[in-house]
Amino acid sequence: MKPFNIFDSNSSIQGKFFLEASAGTGKTFTIEQIVLRALIEGSLTHVEHALAITFTNASTNELKVRIKDNLAQTLRELKAVLNSQPASLPTYLDINCNVKQIYMQVRNALATLDQMSLFTIHGFCNFVLEQYFPKTRLIHKNPALTHSQLVLHHITNYLKQDLWKNVLFQEQFHLLAVRYNVTSKHTSSLVDKLLASYTQPISSYFSSRVERLEQISLWHQQIYNSLLEIPKQVFLDQLTAHISGFKKQPFSILDDLHHFVDLLYTSETHSSLFSFFKIAETFNFKHRLARYKPCAAFTVLENMSWVERTLEFCNLDRIFNTLLVDLQEYLKQNYTPWLSPDESVFALEKLLSSSEAQPVVQALREQYQLVLIDEFQDTDKQQWSIFSNLFISPKFTGSLFLIGDPKQSIYEWRSADLPTYLTAKSSFSEDKQLQLVNNYRSTPKLMEAINQIFGKISPFLEIPGYLPIEYHALNPQSSETFENPPHAPIHFFFYETIKDQALWIFSEALRLQKEQKIPLGNMVVLVSDSNQAFELISYATIPVSFSKNKSIFHLTETHILTTALLEAILHPENYEKISKILFSSLFGLSLDEVTTKKEDFTIYFQSLHSYISHHGLLATFYRVMTTQGNVLFSSPRGDLIFQEMEKLCGYLDTISSYPYHQLLHLKNFSETGRWEEELAISSYSEDLETLKITTIHSSKGLEYDIVFCPGIEKSKKNKSSSELLREMYVACTRAKKQLYLPISTQPPSLQRSSALTNYVKLEGTQSSAYDLAIHLHQEHPDLFSYSLPKDHGHATTVLNLPLLETFALKVTPPKTIFSFSSTKFLLDTHKDSQSIPYSKLPISKQQLPLGEKTGILIHKILESIQFSLLQDTEYLMSTIMRFIKHTHLEGFEETILKLLSKTFFSPLTFSSQTFSLSQVLPNKIFRETSFLFLENQELWQGVIDLFFEHEGKYYIIDWKTSFLGETNSDYSKSNLSIYIKQEKLDYQGRIYVKAVRKFLNQFEIDDDVELGVIFIRGIDTQGNGFFALNSSEDIPNFNPKAIQKCQAYH
């Protein structure tokens, strides 16, 4: 390849060139000079005819700034010449050139630089599609909505129209609906799951619904003929008896068996033949017992693979994938074909290869006179197809530069591949293959050492089917020198343990800071991944920060913690949201601590609720950190999480001043971050007093005075020898003055494959990295040095750091929050002396056990039951078993089922009407509803078991598992009245009714609210076990301030 020098007038820039730019050779400088030279020489008449494509948005912005600064500097020099002042102009300028004309050309370019086409590859593809193929772009776009909100809108529309029926059977969709049950606290909704997954590629899904229905019909016809020999009742009896040969399941299949056999013996085919998952799971081969005996009925099913077909039919992953594929097609047709950025690349490649695109191809060729494609080593086949189609053709008369370095191709996981790079290179003649040969980054001695290391590998890279890639030594051009006795420019240090390695690095960094006056911020520790970074940080003796260019959602729980904190602040009355953040690493509390201090924390978050509305999210975060900072910093990665939460809170404050808007944005952040690069928050530290730690991949394109490379010693899995060598090259070429390479003292047989051990193997003359270091030092003592573990002590450096400046935030006086639980103590002092001690009543073994645990479990069951499935006995039983398995209630399943059936189907008589809970519409029900309201300057909180609307009236239900006696008559209205007054439940009811009325008033609803108490142990169809409270009853007089120290329990 020919050397290329932009300032050499003999190095032409007109034509098509393949330019290799090794690390530190001034690639970006060369690109900006190519643009300037093209303007000066006239091959580029206007900057709007220039196209530059880079890898990331950050690179695009940097290049634009560099080009702008270069044009501005050149303009100043030209102006100086016009004013007959000393000036420095490019050497390729002809001495007799028209300086005034060039001045006007550069000034015009600077003023109109925004018209230059500067894109990432995805940006370029989107630009072409929008300009020339508008029909393939967004079909519907509402500027008031974000991309995520638009996708959510279309997902909702898809489901509302029941379009799933085109690809799924009703039984399959029912399985999905149960799996993604929105009333469950443990699962996400189907809509949320689809929103989180809509960009994912899908490989495993069902064939078309029509095809599957044909297969079901054919299957049924075949088995129907076999069934003619077995009477229906005999078939059913055999299958029923067959159950005993399998392991017992936590559900009954008797009703399903009757239904299944009915369908089998019907001549008409039903898709639900394969929907009996419980039968298939019961008769699964893996559940067979030793006493299993075959039967004729099951043999028929077995021969027709019914169990296998049913398990496949009910496979939730395939059902979801099938739905997702159809949804993706719907989004492409109704919103945008480009569900992910890469799809725009695929689409443009396909469109440009069609005959109808030739006018577009011609228009693009005519639009651009200069095309610069940077980081070409990271290009894939589709991208190269686009570029070659547009600009390699002789019909493109402008200039083209493909610029890259195969030695720095470390993004194979992003689809970049070297064969594509080499294919592109081979399409250029040898005289058009250029290279930058001068290094401006590293000191001459360090560059000489780097040349020595990589010059030993020949060929540097070898790809089957292509000419080998050689390492070409670079000419050092830096005028800077650096002396660092006793170390040579590349220093190998040996270590025994990771702790030894970390302490050596931190000790050496501190020495360089003191003796060489190099700020810690100009040094970097390059690691393989975040785990290695955090391990090193755990031994840090100096200030360090892990700098990464990833989204904050990539490694830590920052997103989760920030969301949980904001939800707790905005909903201080919601115990579940408060508990979530209290259990997290931000507070680190135990279950007992949260339970006993729940009211205190509600008061605390209520004070933060007021604070955030006046001071913003970031200030509120700092306020929380004044008490919780030590807890967070003592947790793994706590310092990094603090930095990220700080940055995220500050970012959200710039988005909106309304906390609820911030929470909405935060919940959609992780998904939208994939589309909007400006939303990705980098934790890259600019602090000069902090040693940086970053990954080798993140360091690409950056440079540092001092580089420590423990990342090349970390074992790597599933990486090719070629990629390991390229990673080592990238790591070593980040250094400007000094490079440190660690070597483990473990025997080679115990060392796993790493970039360094891979290098030793490729170099071939030494048996270990240890031997290599010794050999290099003996061969070039002025370039390489080494130190053994004994050369440094393990003395811990004691830093005399100044005391941290702290600040205190004004504490807002908290309000006491009252509840029925906290006031009950005082109310109990008014109890009637004739009250009945129900807790001492005898209880038979047939009754549910007494105690708080029983009440909690029954409440959990009632909380989770879907009202739409109350008629489904098997569903109710499976729900009950799910909660009571391995508890003290195991064995009471039938008793609980009977009690629940009575609870939901017994008539409840209120003053306005009589009805059962089974008649209430599921979509008009709120369960476990938390409230917090202000009454007479006092805050009241609580949780309502059930709140619903029925036929235009509003009702509250409170569940009670209190034991009043063995018979239903013990739960008569007269007995309940005594118990309710005794336990002050009428007082509790008044609090709940007040809370609901305040809630309804927000919607200008002034209707009355009635409250009923259901005693689950005694409810029946005769009116026992239910008591409707009189809402007009007066509240007993009391002074809540007298009981402020009482805790609230629910």
C-alpha cells in the first residue's frame, strides 16, 4: 500500500481510495483536511455535496466540530495573508493561487456547514428512505407522542381488534391471558411484554392457523375411526382409572376428561382437542409411577401422539412468539417497517438493488462529489452492498475514501466482519490502496516498543481466502518525550493474586501522580469487562471511577432503584411501593424492620413527596443520600450506582419539572434509549483527580498518558485468536507515554486463554508471557522492563485527605399519619365489659385454624382470584393450593373452597339493593386499594380489601376471618353487631367510607358509599356472616394526638 500524506500535493484526493489508518495516525485530522483540500482544489464545490459516515452519533458530532474548527482556523490564516500578515497555509497550495477566491470558498463552507451530510450508517439509510422512498417510512406519526407511546398505541389497537384470531386459536390466547394476568402482582401484562419484545427477532413460532386447523382435522378423522371399536363410556372409564398410574398433580382433571372425550366422539372437529394441558401434563411420561399399567384407551391416544401434540399446542413461548410475529407485521404495515435500526439497512439494500431504484441511485451519485466512510472495518455485508452499489460504480464520478483499520475491528458481536472489509479492499487497484504511516500519539520510544511487539506477529491477521494482513511499523512523529525511571516505555509487572495486581496498579498510579505530575484523570486501567473492573475497584486505595459508554441500564440496578424511589415518593400511602425501595440496596432493611416501622417510613416518604414538588428530583435524591449514602456505598457497586443515579436524576429534571412526568419517562427510558442515543447516559468521568477504569471496547478512539492493561490478562471464552490479538492491539495503542502490562506468576498450565497468552502462542518463540517479558527486556532494555512481585511491597498507602465538605438540608417537620390500627388502642379502652372473648371459644378440627397466618393466607387468596373465573372450580382449587402448599392450611383445601364459594355466591343485602359478588363486573373492581387523605389537618391511611361499582352504586367490602363459633347461626346479624361494636369495626368503616368519598369527589361523584363486612367462616345464603354498616352512624369522640406513638398495622 502507498503512503498517504494529505499535505503532499503528489498525493491526489480525486478518485476512489481505500485508506488504512492505524491507531494514532491522525485519521480524524486527515478526514477534516480532505474536506478542506477538496474545497480549496475545487473538486468539492459546496459542502452540501460532501457526505461523511461514521460509526456513532458521538463520532459524527466530533467530526463536525473538527471540520468546523479546521475551516475557521484556515479562514483566519487566509485572512492574515490577505492582510499581508504572517500565516501558515497548507503546503499543497499553489504559490500563485487566488487567495481571495479560496477565502470566499472557505468562508461560504463554514457558514453553510450544517448543510453537509454527516450521518451514522443508520442515519444515512433513514435519510435516503425518507427522501426517496417516503411510502416506506412512518405511515402514522403523532409529534405529541414518543416512539414508544406510538408503538404502545398500535399494540393496544391490535389487541382491541382481536387480530390475534388470525394466528392463534381462542384456547391458546386464553393461556396467554392467564399467564400475563394484569391483576397479578407477580407478572407483567401482555401489553407490557409485547412492548418490551417487539423488536426481537423470532425463530420459533407456529405455522399458519389454517394449516394447523387442517392438521387437527386430519388427526381427528384418523383417531375417530379408531374410536368406533371402543364405547364412549368405556373409553372415559379407562382414562379415569388410568390416572392412578401417574404422579398426583395439584389439580383435578375429571371434568376435563369428560369434556375431552365428548369432543373426541363428536364427528365435528374442534381446535380445543389439543387444549387440555392438564390432562396432557398428568399423563406425561415423566410422571409415570412403578404401578403404571397400559390401557386400550390411552394406547389409542399414545399412538396418535396426543400428549406431545397437546404440549406443543399449549407451549406458551411458541404461542407468544406467534402472536409477536403477527404483531410485528401489523406494526410494519400500520406504523413503520423499521422496528429496529438495522431493519432500515436491510430495507435500503433491498430497495437499491431493484430496477425501480435506479433513478434514486443516480440522484445520490449526482448529489455527492466527496464521500468519506469512516470506521470501515466495522462494516457488514449489507452496509458494503449499499456503498458499493452507490459509489464504487464508475458511474459515480466523485471522490470516495473508505477509511478503516482491520487491526481495530473488535466489534464482531455487532455483525462487523473482516471478510467484508477485505472484499471491499480487493475491489481497489493497488495504486488506490493507501495507508497513513506516521504516528502522532505515542512518544517515539513507546511507538518503537509497540512496533517491536506487533511486528513479531507475521502475518498479523490471516483470513482464509484473502491475502494476509501484515503489521506495518509506524513512524513516530510526536515531539514529546517521557522518562520514567526505573521503567522503560513498556513495563511488565508480575503479580500473584488479583489483589496484588490491583495494589501494584494503584500504587504506581499514585507514584506517577506525585513524581511525574501526571493527573490521575489522564491515566486509565483497561479491563475486559465490568466484573473485572468491580473486582479491581474493591481493592482501590486511591479515587477511581468506572467509565463506560453504555446505557445506565446495562450493568447496574440504577434504573430499578431510581424508579422504585420515585414511585415510593409519589405514592407514600402504598405499602407495596414503599416496601420495594426499603428492601433494596438503597435502604437494605429486613422484613421485620419494614413491618415494625412501616408507619414511620410512610411519614418519611410523605415528607419527600412535599419536598420533591418544591425542589426537584436531584435535590430530593441528595436529601435521601444524607441518611442512606452509607448504606448504598457499603453495597456492591454502590459508588457507581450513586454516580449513575445522580446523573439520571439530573437528566430527568431537564426533561420535566413534574415528578409524575419524570416517572412516566423513566419507565419507558430503557426501551426508548435503544432509539435515541442522546438518552444514553455515560458515566465517563472528567475528574482529573480520579483514576479511570474502562473496558477495552469503550476505550477505542480514546488516548491517555498512562495505560494499565489488566484486560489483556483476563481469560476469554468464545473469542477467536484473531479477535484476541486485535483487542490487545487496541489496548496497547491507547497509550501516549507509558504502557503497563501485567503477567501472572501462575504456571502456564494453570493459565486460561487470554489476549496475552494468545499473543505468546502466535509469537511462537517463547513458552510463556514470563519468558517473553524477560526476552524483550534482554533484547531491548531501553524499550522494555519488568518487575517481580517482591519489587513492590504490600504496604498500604495512607492518604491524608482533607475532610469532605458536607451540607445539610432543612428538615421538613413530618406529619403524623393515623390509621384505624393506630387509633384502635384508645378505642379499645371504651370496650363494653360484657364483651365476648371470642379467641377463647373452642374450635373443632374441621374448622380453619385460628391465628394471624390463616387470615393473611385467606386474604392473599381472595386478592389473587379472578372474578371472571369464579365459576371454574378447578381454577379456584389450583389458586388455593398455590398459596397454602407447605403451610399450616395444607389439608384444608376443600374447606377453603366451600367458604370461598359461599363468599362469592351468597346474596349480600345492602340498603340500596341485594346481589352477590359473582354478579359484579370484573372491570369495575379495585382490590387492595391504598389510601391517604387529609382530614382536619390530620393524615389518615389504610388499605381497602374490595371497592367496586355495581349498577351505578358504590360499595366497600372488608374481609374478616374472625372466629365467632362453630355454626353459621353464631354469625347472625345480632352477634355480628355486638362483635363489630366490640372491635370498633364501625369506626374502621367510617374511615374507609370517607376515603372512598374523597376519591369519588375527584370525579365530581357525590353518590353514597356503602360498606359491608363479610365474615368468611360464617357466611351463607340465609344472611348470616354478612353485616352492612350504617353509614350515618356517628364517629366516637377521641383525641388522635394522644396516641401518636401507636404503630399502624394492616
